[in-house]
Amino acid sequence: LLGSRVEREIIGVQGGIMDQYAIMMSQPHQAILLDCQSQSFEYIHVDLPECQWVLINTKVKHQLIDSDYNLRADECKQAVEIIHSKYPNIKSLREATIDILTESNLPKILYNRSKFVIEENERVLQMVKALQKHDATRAGQLLSESHKGLKTLYEVSCDELDHLADFANQFDGVFGARMMGGGFGGCIICLLDLKILKDFTSACEISYAERFGFKPEFIVFELGAGAERVQ
């Protein structure tokens, strides 16, 4: 909570508490299902046999990230205010539905932002079910759907991220990929069949370099522990 306060009050980025929780509370082979309203969380064991997680770094960061990140937060707040005027019991987008968005006559841009948030919240719950069932195919589908929403509804992607995500999502053996972080640069995360790791990274590197003139960075990782004191 202190880290979140510093980010908001000192740095000026209207972020949440997900990054801080991940850094401090992560455990090996676990995902965290975080409730940002109650600040409660639970661990979801991740066991996807013969699969590999890979980060692909675009090596770019566009200047839009800080200003537009805050703008998205403001747009969501504006949407809640309009919805609340018609549905007084609704105080956050988490409590709204797509039907309520439609009935609230939101401006298109606010509708799109809100639609993404509502659909993404549902995808989180669906991802929990997929991980519990060890279903890499479904988990990958959810990652791909998430990137589409981030690109077309929330509009926080960029050409470099889209190129990597599109390439990955069309590559045989990749279950799914999406951007992560604040957007407008940074990384995508991929879930893929371990057997195609070398072929995929080689092909992806060539495709990206041909398009943008430099190579991306590949980071193969496992789900590990958060920050801890080293004796």
C-alpha cells in the first residue's frame, strides 16, 4: 500500500495495487487472484505440462504511457459518474454489466473503455478456471482475447506490441499472447508449447527485425517468488 501511495502521490501515475502485490506476495508456481476492492487475494496453482511462459520485450517505450495511462483512469471514472446518475447503486465498473452500459447512453469512447474493463474482469475469472483445469488452450484464448480488447477498446497498445502479439497468436504451437504493463511499449507475454520455443523465437526475431529494424528481447521465465531478504 505504501508503494501504491508513492506511485500515485509522488510519481503521479494513477495505477492500482497489482504490481505491488505481485512484487511482494508472489509464490513459486502460483498466480495471484487479487481483489482490488477488498485488497484480498488467493493463490491459484499453475501447472501447465509441457508449456512455457515467454516475455518478448519490444525495446520501445512511447511517451504516451504516463499521460494516457492516467487518461484511461479518468475516462473510466467519467463513465462511472454517468452510470451512477442512472443506477445509484453502481459505484464502480466492476458492478456494471454490458446491458447497463448500453442503457446509460455513454459516449462511444467511454463505452469502449468500460466494455473492456467489464469483459477483462470476466476473463480473469475464466482464467482461474482454465488454470485450475490445466487447460493451456483456454488460457491462451483468454490472453489473445485480452490483447484484442486492449488494442481496440482500451487503446493502449502500439505497432510494436501488436506486431509481436499478432505474430505469436498466429504461430502454430503458441496458445496465446497479450501485451502487459501500462502499454505503448514494453512486453508481451506468451504461453506456448515448449517444443516450439526455439523455432518460434527465431522466426519472431526475424519478423520483428524486418519490420522495425532491430531485434526484440526474449525472456524465458517461470512463476517465482516475490521480493525477499537474502541472508
